[in-house]
Amino acid sequence: MSAEYDYKSIEQKWQRFWSQNKTFKTEIDTSKPKFYSLDMFPYPSGAGLHVGHPLGYIASDIVSRYKRLKGFNVLHPMGFDSFGLPAEQYAIQTGQHPAVTTKQNIERYIEQLNNLGFSFDWDREVRTSDPSYYKWTQWIFMQLFNSWYNNDTNKAEQIESLVAILEKQGNIHVNAACDEDTPHVTADAWARLNEKEQQDFLLKYRLTFLSEAVVNWCPQLGTVLANDEVKEGVSERGGYPVERKLMKQWMMRITAYAERLLQGLDTIDWPEPVKEMQRNWIGKSVGAELRFQVDGHEHKHITVFTTRIDTIFGASFVVLAPEHEFVSEITTSEQRAEVEEYVAWAKNRSERDRMSDVKSVTGTFTGAYAINPISGEKIPVWIADYVLAGYGTGAVMAVPGHDSRDYAFAKKFNLPIPEVVAGGDLSKEAFAAKEGKIINSDFLNGLEVKDAIKAGIQRTEELGVGKARINYRMRDAVFGRQRYWGEPVPVYYKDGIPALLEESELPLVLPEVDAYLPTETGEPPLGRAQDWKYRGEFEYELSTMPGWAGSSWYWYRYMDAQNDKEFASKEAIDYWQNVDLYIGGSEHATGHLLYSRFWNKFLFDLGLVNQEEPFKKLINQGMIQGRSNFVYRIKDTNTFVSYGLKDQHEVTALHVDVNIVENDVLDLERFKAWRPDFAEAEFILEDGKYVVGVEIEKMSKSKHNVVNPDVLVEEYGADTLRMYEMFLGPLEQFKPWNTNGMDGVYKFLRRFWKLFTDEQGNWAVAEEEATPAELKALHKTLKKVEEDIERFSFGTSVSQFMICVNELTALKTKKRAILEPLTIALAPYAPHISEELWNRLGHKESITYATFPEWKEEYLTESTFDYPISINGKVKSKLTFDLKLSKEDVEKEVLASDQVQKLLEGKPVKKVIVVPGKIVNVVV
């Protein structure tokens, strides 16, 4: 039987087979251990996949296929995070419904993913924009709305239990996560509230609630943007101006879970940098809350949080965020114009810019004064954009002697810089040490910092001007976007009160609109829907959910994707539990990964899931960078000069499409056809070739360095691409792409194929017994592959496969006893060629469910050794002996050897030194 390695027909054949036979379909099977392998699901953009995208998918697929071979029941699904701004922007430009382009993009992604031979169970595919999916996103929103966080039980509970407490005893003894301005009410006072007042009061406790919030508003996009969607004051998408604006928004009370989100990081196997980013984002600090009364405003107190109450006597001014609610009221008439101008300027700067810009110091005086609650001193109140409304209380007590930002501010505006911690030189810089003796501070004098903090908090509480407090930097999450292509919020308004739909009325499906833009009166696009009212009478919520809503629980839907009665059955959740391996980008550290942990903990509190953390192990794959190519155009001409000659001319470097370059040599005819303005291009060559310049950059269309995996699969095959991506280097590292390197992996697969055939290409696998050398080559590889995959190190296995095939080729191995187990070991990396060879070896079942062969130490242990034989310290020969031989026996064998006797040339032997397993030295 002829057996040519025709990768195209082999790969198409087995991809059809897997699809038709549902080879990777997964069911609950309690007789096997489970393994849940998950990739961060992609947003389906119109550009499709480039070679960088599949890196993580290949790694998770290798692990998934390996775990099946090890007897695990593997859940390895794929889906699409298909709501989002890019599809909506395209819809605005073209008028085409976002659902249409999203569907086309998804079909393209599925085709590309299937071409790479991934072992996904496509029966479990989810799309966040599918009503049958977002029905359950809406349902979870409803559970959050109907819950409050009880700090005494340290978990979320049904809102009805809070109402019962309020009816019985009011909220005097309720210890809950709630709005700062929640008033105390007695049971009688609660009973006297009308329905609207009661519902407004409950919003102060609900885990999803309506609130006035400072948001990033982008007028051109007509929507609120998350902090990570804003760069340097403009939207990341489109580069449009973004302003800070106070808007009524749906919020998620993620702050209720701050401490648990912090503690949970110690229980999961995640990269330390990601954990540290989350710790910093949560930003726990222990300190005191103080109230500074505004002079001349009897009931106005500026609340500040400080971790350094020991420095209270060094507070020489107070700084408010420009957005602080008191600014307008306390600003004097003399300062008003200046303050209003500054507020208008500051509101258009993003939080990111304001936090990171430490060089420019800006601010203005309000004209008002506040009274230091401990010293009684009157100090000025300023506003400055380095204080953020969304962090802490939006106000700070400035201690310029011992804080560098306050110091820079005081220097700029010539404000006092008192010294209250001894040990620094305040003429040069702030002394920000956390140790030292307190001075110039009344009752705190002489105390060390730690003791002074305790004494300061005690005095604060005795005076009734503040209290000890744990603070978190993390703010509640804005949960609304003023755009069309997102989940409708399952809320309608009755007399201005938000009310939920009935569960039986879910999903609330997106209505049709005539355009995907805000209305003429500034309402979100859903305001364009004709006759879209709840039961024909009540207004629906017109904002949609943010992009992170559908991705905050999707791993549970994969467990039971077709269930129309619940988001996933108890049986499925009890079996699959949580994700064993999660692979995706580190850029999601404080977005998706944080929100997912929050929603998971909430579902755990309600008893709906059985694990508090969603992802046991996380791996952040590194980026595959583009290898950009450049051509060099001589100034004011259409002539291009080769790289080595460019310094002889005044040139402009231009990116050129990497797909018309091979081994750094430009295809001149394809270059001329690439762009009309290059059709008449002329070239100055070196050695008859045009050599391009090279630079490593991020892969992007604008740099013309995007490499399409479809092209490579066509030219080399999917198995080659899969192995080459792993061969590039450690999964977590950034690494440059270079198509030229693929040939080595392609040749390896052809050599592997040839192990099964004779020189004429005919099938030649024999049933003979394996030799020790063959077994050693095999078992060395089995051990390496198993150890590598278990520790998620894939590149070195590819090298080991190559070494093994070279060794077996040299040994002229054609034996089933060696080739069959080796094929199983290769299958996770190169599934198509392995499936074909497995089939030709006579197996009717797929290799997917074979058993990974055990490596045996006995085959790795050497039984003989080639001893170098030295005469007077110079190696002259080699002799092979059994390693079990004693020193004396080795000496006898050496001296009895004809070869050694010839080398001695009749000279008498003085002594023989035998180092077992190393060397023999004969001294004459």
C-alpha cells in the first residue's frame, strides 16, 4: 500500500471524521476523573485570526488531548464573546445589523479554528449575543438586584431577609455593604415610608443598583467607556475625546467582596504578576476616617481617609477632587471663575492620566477653609486633579512634609510644609518614611509612628470626629453602556421605581431600531425602538449591559449549554465544578478576571455553584510579535534601494507586506502589484536581490506584518503550524514570528512518516521485538513529553520528538512496538498525522481515546558503557563493558584485549586505574 505523506488530504479527512463522529463530544461520566480546559473565548472581529491568536488554543488543546489519553473526561469548549463596540461601530457606518456581521465573523473563526484541528466540543458552543445565552446573564443580574451583602454572615443574602429585619427592628443593627449616605431608620420609620421611598432605600443595599456616578463619557461614540478603554483622554477605539461626567448608572457592588477577592488570591495557582495587579486594584489600606468641618458651613464636613493619622498635626491644607460635591457650594465668589475654569479643564482628563502624571502640578484655591478636627487649626481647601472623585472619599488631608505629591503641590503654591516626623531634610524633599519619632504634634510627641497611629485613632474616636477604618481603593463597577449591541437590562420603570421582569418573561430581546446611534434627545439607541414598552405601558431601561457581563459566568454555561430551564444543572456543576486550566491574556487582570471571580463568589453564596473560585490554574500566554519588513524609497523618487545600500541615499522606510517577502528577499513583481502607486517602481539591488529591512513589532494590519494561519496551513499543514508555534519558545514569553523557521518542523513530520514506510513509500511496519537502543529512544521521549505537558512546557517536547526520530532513523527502526506508542505521544501535538498513522496501524477507533504509554525506568538505565581507554593519560581507544562488572574484571578484560596489547607495544604495565562508568587509564 502506497503511503505518501499528503498532509492536505490527511488533515481534511480527519477533520471531517471528527466532526461527523462527534469525536470530542463530552458527557458527564462519573467513572472517570474530570478535567476542564478552557481558553478565554475570542471577540470575533472581521479580520479573523492571525498566527498569534492560536498560541494559547494550541497549548490548551495539547493538554486536553493528553488528558484524554491519560483517562480523564475532558471538557474543552469554545464560544464567542460576541457583544461589543466594534460590531456596533461597523453597524453605524454601514447600517447593517450587528447580528449579521457578528454571525459572519463567527463562521469565519469557526472555519479557521477547525482548520487547526482543535478538539473542541462544538455542541457546547456559546455566543454571548444569543438570546438563549443572555437570558441567563439577565437572570443573574436579577439575582444580584434581589440580594444584599450581610457583613455578619459574610455573604450575599436574599433582599427579603433584609426587608424582614427592617420591618422588625429597622437598620440600626444591620451590618451590611451599602451606600455611604444610608440613613438610620427604625422599624416605625420604615413602615411610614411609601413604596417608592422603600424601594429607593433598598437600592442603597442591593448588589446591583442605580446611582449617580462619575463616568468616562464619549460624545462621539455616544457611550460610557471603562477606564481601560480610555488612553490619554481619548477613546482607545476611534481616538475621540472623553470627558468625566456625572450620570445615573447601573452599578455592581463589587466592593462588598473586596476582602474575599483579596483572600481568594492565596488559594489559586495564578501568575504572581496577575495576583499583584488584583491586590493593587483592590488596594486595601488600614487607617482612620476623619471629618474636617468647613468653616462657615455648619453642617458641611469634608470626610478624608488617612493611613497616617500620626501626621495629623502636619496637615497644612485639604485637597478636593474637582468633581467633589462640595466644590460649588464652598467656593467663594472671588474664586468662582477660576475654580469653574479648572473644573472644566480637569473633567476631560482620564483617571489613568491623572494618576500617572506626576510631573505637572495643577490646582486652584476654593477660597474656603476647613478646621483640623484634632488641632483646631484653620487650613485652606484647594482642588487638584491628582485627587480622584472615584477613589476613597474624593478628598485628602495634605501633609506636604511627609508625602511627595503633597510636597510638590505645596512647593508650587507656596503653602506651609510643617515637619512632624523627625529624620528628613524638608528643604530638599518630603520625608515619607514609615518609621521615626513624632515631633511638633502635641500629645503624639516622642511616639514612634506605629504607636502614634494607635494613639491618634483612639483620640479621634474619643472626640467623635472620626473612626478606625479599613479602606479599599476599588470602586463599585459601572454596569451600563449607552449603546445598542449589548444585553438589555431586564428592568422597567413604574413611577420612576426600577422593577424586574418576571423570570418567565426572559429573555428580554434586543428590539429593532432604525439606526444604532443615540436619539436626537440624547437617549441611548434603544430609545429609537418603536412601541418598546413593558406590557405596552412602562418604560424599559434604555442602557445595555457592559462587555464584561456575558463573560463573567460563561464557563458554567459550557457545562450544560443546551439547558433552557437553568443556567446549568446542579448535576453538571457538581461534576465539572470549576476550570482546571484557563489560558488567556494578562491584559484581563483587573477586568474580566476580577469580575468573573466576583460573580462566581456571588453564585457560590446563593448555593448555585459549589466552588468559590472559578479558575484553579491560570496561564497567560505571551504575545507572538510580528516580524515587520521595510523597503527604502529614495527621496522624491519611485526608486527603492536594497537594505545594504540605503545609507548611500536619503530614504524613507516604508512597511511592506510580509507575505511578499521570503527569507528577507522582496518579490519585486508582487511588490509592484501590491499597490497601484508602486506599479512603475524601480529598484537598486545588491547581488541581484532586493533585501528588506527587519524589525520586531506588534502584529497589526497597519504594519503589514500580519501572517494569516490559513496561508500557512495551506502551505505546510496544520500539524506543522501547531508544533512550530510551540517550538518558538516558552508559552508565557513574548516571541517574534518567523515563517522561515516552519520548514524544520515540516521536514520533521515527513521524517516521522518515513519511519513507517520503505524507500519506495510502501507501508513497512514490522512486528519484530524492539532492541534496547530503540526502547531507550522511545522511553526517553515518553518520559520527556509527559513531564513537559504536566508542567505546561511544550517547546522542549518538540525538540525531543526530533531527536527521537533522528535516533530511530539511524537505527532503521520500522517496528510497531516502538512506532505505535510514539504515535500516541505525538498525537496531542500533531493530531492529524497521528490519527492517520494510527488508522493505518490497524485501529478502528480514534487515537483520541487511546491510552498514553507508560515510560519505564528500566529502558532508560544503561546496562553497558563505552569506556575510553587511555595510555598514560591520552585516550587511544574505546571498549564496551557491562556496567555490572567489577573494577578488577574491567582491568582483566582491558589487559586481555588485543587492541590494548598492540597499543602497549610490549611495555610493562605499572598500574591500571579504573573509574567505573567513566574511564580506564593504563600507566606504562
